[in-house]
Amino acid sequence: MTDISLPAGGAAAPAGTSSATTASDVMIAARLDRLPMTGYQKMIFAIIATAWFFDSIDLGSLTFLLGSIKTEFNLSTAQAGFLSSMSFLGMFLGAAISGMAADRIGRKLVFQISMIFWGAGSLWCYFAPDPTTLGYARLLLGFGMGMEFPVALAIVSEFVPTAKRGRYLAILEGFWPIGFIAAGLLSWLFLTHFTWREMFLCQAIPALFLFVVRFLVPESPRWLADRGRLDEAEKVMSHIERKVAERLPAGASLGEPKPVAALARGQRRFSFMELWAGEYASRTVMIWLVWFFALLGFYGLTTWLGALLQAQGFTNTKSTEYVVLIALAGIPGFITAAWLVDAWGRKGTCALMLIGSAVAAFAYGNAPSFTMLIVFGLVMQFFLFGMWSTLYAYTPELYPTRARATGAGCASAVGRIGSLIGPSVIGVVLPTLGSAGVFALGAGSFVIAAIAVLTLGVETKGKSLEEISG
């Protein structure tokens, strides 16, 4: 096994951390980053992306089912908005807890636990006899979904080499529009032949996918090394190298690791308050603002798309068809973002997608005809899902390994506050300001998020995780 040492002039080990340990941490990172992208890493990515896809179906389904639930339980607009917000309250709690848990006990275990929660929540939704019980079920479902997102980001960012990290993180988020479209198609099928309850029952089954994660996805060697569990990190790293080598063309080798300097690594114990210390303070302010306002705008608008169309006289199934139609533009949106984050950069792409979302949302709310409504809806979804892809690629890169899931989880949790507020605010504002006012509110939220990125954001394109944050 090839070993490396720190280059001349590399940073000294911090107090309380031996030089050997620091060198070993750096060695694991260098060995991971020098690996070519083969079918083995793509398999790991596909497993995480599939779980993300199932999660996205759960989250997106309420957009299509809310109208039917509202009718069955005879809910007011404000009550329906509150019900939809329960998922986001659960996501806030799940994201806040899972990030810190994943940095303490491991990415793989927390990821599996998250799948148990959202599977149980979906099953409970099926049996819910009244809106109160359904609200608690959505809370549990949201808790599991909130747990999964920051951990999935940490896993993918730590396994994929630097040169392709942004692209694969953006593609991972691309499974959200695909899941959203699948949720629309499944909702159309179930609302046509069954009820919204059977839809939730169907969504509980994919939780069994956790057994695939358990047996095929290894723990992050970056995380193991950073926790000082070097023997385990070496064992997992050797396994990964062996699997990658098996997939190389005959005669090809893995190549030599390129030394990575150990920058200001600090102590291993990363407290929540360190998110507000030194270089991380401005990053935290920036990413929290972006998550809060981006999710406030996105979920405030998206959760109500189907209900807004129904309010204009369209049937449940017809409004579902239109929402699915405009969501199709999210696919080229995330593909474009996945290319731009590596070709142009995270900061510029994020700002572009946010500003594009703002302009399109305002135009959608003031569309003069049904044809223009669909056109502006397509443009809006293109930028919205591009925004999501960029945001998920950008966030985990801002923090070090010892706190990557914590930083991403806290940012996601703050975003969930925005997503919690958004649908409820729209439910109250809609009767007063109408659709135009609702979409103007969403557009303003995206503009604020774009300003935060442009003024406080840092560029991470082409840099190793260790180079970005020691």
C-alpha cells in the first residue's frame, strides 16, 4: 500500500494531535481523491440516489394529494397549510439531530435509521383516521426525510473525487425533480383508481431498501480517519481501492496519491459554536440565509401549486397533470446546474438559479393566459430545480469532515424553518393577496437568497475538501 507524507512546509499538527495521526488523515483523503470514478463508486452513488428518490416521492406527494385530503377532512385553507407544514417541522428536527449524530456515530448508521422513520411515517399516514393524527404522521415522516438529506450529502461528498464532486452532488439532488414527477404520476394513478391513503401505503414499502444500504455501502473512511479510528479507516480504504482496481482496464493502476497539506485542522471535537468562529462564521450566515429564504419561497409555492390550479376550476387529476408537466422542466434544470457547478463554479451558478427562479415565479403569478402560465411554470421549475442541485452541491463543501454533516444538517434545519413557515404563510396570504401576491412573495425570498450568496459566498470549485476547510 502506498504511503505519503506531508509536503515540505505543510502545517504542523495541532496541539493534542500527533503528526502521525494528521498524516494518516491526509493520506486517506489523498487516496480517495486520486481514485478514478469507476462502477464501484457509481454503485454507492446509485444506492444513495435511489434512497433519495424514494424520499423525494414522499415529500413531493403532498403537493398532489393536499387537495384530496383537504376535501375529505373538510379543511380550511389555513388548516391545510398547517397540515402541510407538519412535514417541514419534522424535517427541521430530523436535519438538526441527524447532522450532529452522523458526525459522532457515523454516516451509514444514521442514514439507515432515517429510512426506518420515513417508512413508519408513511405507513401511519395510511391509517390516520383524522387530520390531527395525519399531522402527527406527517411529522414523523418529515423527521425521517430531514434526517436523510444532510447524511446523504456527507456520504456522496466524501466518496466522490474532487474533480467530479460538484457534478455528482448536483445530480444527486436531480433525483428530487425525478421523484417529484414520479410522485405526480403515482398520485394521478392512485387518485384515479384508489385514494390518497393507498398512495402513502405504497410509499412505506421502499423503506426496506435500508438493507441494501446496510450490506453494500461502506462507512466513510474520511470520517473514520478524522475520528481517529485509523485501523478501521485503513481496512475500509483498502476494500475500496481493491473494488476500484477490479474495475480498471487490464494493465491500468490506481496511480500515486497526490499529497494534501494538512491546513488548520484544529481539535477533533467540533462544537456547534465553532460554526460561528473564524472563517466558518460568514459561511454559516450565508448558507443559513440561502437555505431559509430559498426553502421559504420554494415550498410556499410548490406545496400549493396543485391547490392553486384547483382553485381556478381544474379537477384534481387535471391539476396534477399540469403540475407534473411543468415539473418536467426540472430535469434539464438540474442537468444544466450539474454541468455549471464544475464548469463555472458553485457561487455563480447558485446566484443565477436563484435570480432566474425569482423572475420566473413573479411572471408565473402574473401570467395573462393559461398558455403563458404553463410557459412560465416550465421556466420556473427549470431554475428552481437547478437551484436545489447547486445548493446541495455547495453546502457540504463549506465545513470540515469532523463537522460536515453537522454544518449541512444545521443549514438544512434552518431551511426547514423557512419551509415550515412558507405553506402556512401562503395559506393565510392567499385569500387576501391572491395568486399574484403569493408568487411575488416567493420571488422576493429568492432575491434575498441570491444577495446572500453574491455578498458572502466563497468559491469551492476544483478544491479538495481538505483544502476548503482544514
